Amino acid sequence: HLDRIAEVDSTLHAFLHVGHDSALASAALVDEGLAAGTAPASPLAGVPLALKDVFTTTDMPTTAGSKILEGWRPPYDATVTARLRAAGITILGKTTMDEFAMGSSTEYSAYGPTRNPWDTTRVPGGSGGGSAASLAAFEAPLAIGTDTGGSIRQPAAFTGTVGVKPTYGGVSRYGLIAAASSLDQGGPCARTVLDAALLHEVIAGHDPMDSTSIDQPVPAVVEAARRGADGDLSGLRVGVVRELGGEGYQAGVRASYDEALRQLEKLGAQLVEVSCPHFEYGLGAYYLIMPSEVSSNLARFDAMRYGLRVDKGASAEEVMAATREAGFGPEVKRRIILGTYALSSGYYDAYYGQAQKVRTLIARDFAAAFTQADVLVSPATPTTAFPLGDKVDDPLAMYLNDLATIPTNLAGTAALSVPSGLADGLPVGLQVMAPALGEAVMYRVAAAYE
Ligand code: GLN
């Protein structure tokens, strides 16, 4: 995989940092362990992985795609990082992402974008485009992403790979650099559903270091993925969300979706139409709540504690202002301003408070739909991968990428994107959504479909 990275990554730029020596050392350690019978018992021991650069790593820099963290070496490993290491998984390097996970194309990375291996004039999606591209280009067989509004699922759809956003609280956020804490969730990325399930079981599970971590057994997703491979979904009800997949979706994406529904039926699933009337307000609510949390979380980049410091001016405030001016990119600044405005006195009830109410209504839509169906489906994204440069100056067009993925984040439920054929020569993703901690049935359906 290191050879493959050396061969293709100057074109793709899936990696911000390749840990060549540390990867070889870690792999050698597992080899020795296997020979001596002391290697970790995990089925993934010795398998290499690409880690999104938003998880802290003591042996590699961690930038979250931002200049403000350039050169920062974290003093501790994220829980996800530590669990990967404990399973004997070799971390190849840190992958390219939109700055602080804000974006849908990796073009907001402060270190240059990633290109889509299917067509290098196109984006791989974002914010976890580097992780997804590394899988599609065979630079890594496994990767980790984070999904705040779609950043695992949308890149998976754009690159023909599998991406899973676990139930909120299912995977620890300790050492995951926060964007929007009530939405952020780490998850597995892979080329097959079973690979994703194997990785899911390595990283998921309760962590006392994260107060929102769920203290319950991890759903048996490996068993579910294996069961799904028999291709029999009889007895399962698949809810087709009326509000997702119609207007605003590329014709080729709709055609692939229709085909996917027919195939699910062929596998024995019973299709039921469900309505989630508040989903159409999801995007609006998300782009108030998400920036609000960003404006608070990113206050910690104050020029004193981490990374960049621009020593301009006499006071701490002046140094802070100069550092934030130089260190944050335009999209991050846009969200900080938006969030600060939405939270300011006199506007709080009209914007943030209202958005929180919409969030509750969306969670209720899901709860009602899950009484009628075991899983819900939709296209993962409205379009296939778009050309670099197409949307970078049009934030609203960029935000529309997350139309179908955002409701899941707002509700804290689980969802994944599984490859669903091609439209106009580019990959399409089918989204499968499940209730909180309902990952098993979601993996089963995806494995049967894949
Ligand atoms: N594209 C969305 C955003 O820009 C989602 C990001 C994410 O999931 N990290 O906020």
C-alpha cells in the first residue's frame, strides 16, 4: 500500500501525511506477534488503514485540514486511534479533508483538494474525501471518516465505496477535533460491507472519556453483514422515503435508485412508502445548529494553545485576531460568523431555538417511519461527483449535497452508503438508514444488496 501511495498520491492527494516508517514499524511488530502467537486477536491485525486527519495521533501531525494547526503534534491518541492500534491495525497516514470537516468536496482543505480516482477532474466528495479516495484508488483497504452532516456517506457515494455513520455516541469522540459536538460521529469506511463491519466492531463501544458515549453493547454488525451475504431479505420492511429521491436529484441517480428498489424487492424485502414531512427543513436547521456549535468549539484556537501564532500587535486580543485571520479559511470564517450571529442575543430564539425544534420534529419523523419499516432508504446524494471548481464559490450549492444525509445526523440515528451502480459512468450510493443502535439490520440489508 505504501508503494501504491507513492505511485498515485501525487495526483490524487488523498493523504496529508504518510507515516512511512511508523507504518512499517507497526506492521513488523504485528508480524513478530503473529510468529510468536502474541499478536492482537483481531481479524484485522496487520491490515493497513487511512485515518482522517481529524483524529489525534501522537506519532503523526494532526491538522484537521487547517493552517491553524499546521505542525501540531498531539500529546495523546484519540480513542479511535488507540483502538486501531490495539487491534494491530497499521495506520498508513492521515487523509485530506475539508478544513475542520466543513465542506462536501475537500476543496476547503487548506492544503489542496483530493481528486476522485474515477475521474481526476472531479471531487471525491467531502469532508472525508481523502479517506474515500484512498479506498477507491487501492491506497488503503480500510479508512476512518467522520460524519457531521454526511462527510462519510457522501464521499462513499462519490467514490463507489462503503461509508457508515454509526449511531450518535456509538464511536468515541475523544481525540476527534470537534466541529459540531452534537452531530459529529466517527465511522468506518471500506470497499465492502463486511470490511466496514469488521472495522466498526474495532472502533465502537463505550468510552468513559466521552460523556456522550453510549454505555451499551456494540450491535453485532459482523454477524449481520455475514448473514446479509445470503441475499435473503424476506420478512424485512424497507421504507422508501417519499421526500428523498424525487425533485432535485440527477436523472441518472434517480434511475439507479429505482433499480435499487427493484433489486431490494427481488431479495425478498417488502417496500413500504413512508413520509418524513420535516426532512425538507433539515438542511436549514443543520446550517444554523452546525455553525452555532462551530462558533463555540473553534474558540479554542486562540493562538496560545495550539499550532499557529501570528505575533502581530501588542495585546493577546490582537495576536488572537491576527492568528485567526491568517489561520482559518473562508468557509470556516463564514460558519463562525453565521453561528455567532445565530446565537446572539435577540436572535437566539428565532434561529437556534427554532432549529432545535425542527431537529425534534425530524427525530419524530424517523421514529414514526421506523414503526412502519425496519430500515429506510434513499439515494445517498442528489448528484454524482461534480467537477473541481464547480461549487467552491457557491456555498448554497455545496450545502445541497447533504440534503439526504443530514436528517440522520440531526436525529442521532445510523445510516450508511453502499455502492449502487453507475450513472453516466460515475458511482452512485444507496443510503440505508436505521434507528439508533439499529446498525445490525442496516448492515444486513447493505450486505444483501451489495
Ligand atoms: N458537508 C457538510 C458540512 O459542510 C457535512 C460535513 C461533515 O459531515 N463533516 O457541514
